Amino acid sequence: MNLILLDQSEVDGHHARITDARRLTHLHEVHRANEGDRLTVGIQGGAMGKATLVELSHTQALFALEDLNEPPPPALPVHLVLALPRPRMLARTLEHVAALGVKEITLLHTKRVEKSYWQSPELRPEKIHQHLVLGLEQARDTQLPYVALCKGFRPFMEEQLPALLAERRGLVAHPGMENACPRGIDQPTLLLVGPEGGFIPWEVEQLITAGCEGMHLGPRILRVETAVTALLSRLF
């Protein structure tokens, strides 16, 4: 936890109070914080800065906020469309992409996505929020990503993809594509990543026909969470 990320409800004027066990345990056992310490804090959706720890117990931590005028790091110019991974992998992937600066995420159903994944507790709004917050705390960021769920490939193609491609370069990551993943781009991008096993050929064909470009990361077949991190690091 490199940033104590505060919800607006935890802030009262120039003071902030946290009471949840996770952050209190981190303050005690990892930071080994003491009253009087200055720590980095940020307000969700706002700026960052320093705060002095005024009181610390096993039930609450009280901070005196200084001027919070440090902006969060810039977001990546990408909308990530990710075929819904298995639940444990989804949790880790959300943390990773939030830490890397992705602010727009669509979780998509494709042919090789198990239908049971959509019933996972990891898709509850509070669980998604939890994983995103962990990523923001790691990266010292305050801007929470937006996550949308799309349970149909055809509706996505017909109702969402045209608008997403209107002002973005569409890139489909899939093994066996002719072109390698580009490097160091700075234009708005729509990045589509398939599930374990990849998109089926028909899905790839539909995406290419719609205006996306196919690309690959080389001969190695990577786990989804590894592939997404590698793609974002190489692209931006």
C-alpha cells in the first residue's frame, strides 16, 4: 500500500478517519506507523499529498490532511476489452491493469469463456471495486477505472464496437497474427484480448472486418494476466 486511498465519506474538512481492518492492519504491520508520521494519501477521484497520523489504534486511524495538490499519474490512452477470465485470474488482472493506468475496461463474453464465470462473486461491484483499489494503492493513483460487463459477443459487435472504434485504433491480440505488437504508441487505442485458448477464428474475422488490426506477442503462449501486462507495457 504505497498510497492511503481515502473515500470522500472518510474525509471531514482537514481530517480523515479510516476504520477498516485491512488498512489498519497494513498501517500496523507493514508501515509500522506511529503517531506523528507523515504518509502519502489521496482522495478517490481527486488529488494526493501528505497527511500526519494523529491517532492510531486497532479500531481507527485519524489523519490531519495537508494541502492535497499533487495530481495522479496520467492515464493510459486505452480502452481494454478483455474476454472474461476465470475468477482468480480476473482479480489479479484487474489489480494489474489498474496499477498500470487503464481507466476503461469492458469484460466480454466470447465463445471460449465458461458461462459459469459470469456467476462468480468476483463480478460483484464491491469485489471489482476492491481489486481496483488495490491496484491504485500500489501505483499511487486516485482515479478509479470504469468497468462494464458485456455478456454477448454479437451485441458488443453491433452496439458498442463501432462507437469504440470511432476515435480509437483497434488492436486485437491473438496468436498467429501477421504483425507484431507495435511499440510506444500514444494515440487512443482499443485493445482486445481473448480468453485462455484465444478468440475463435470467426471472432477474429469479425473484429478484423470491423476495422481492428491483428497483432501477436511472439511465439510464446502466455496467461491472460501476463499477456495483458506485457501488451500494455509494450504498447505504451
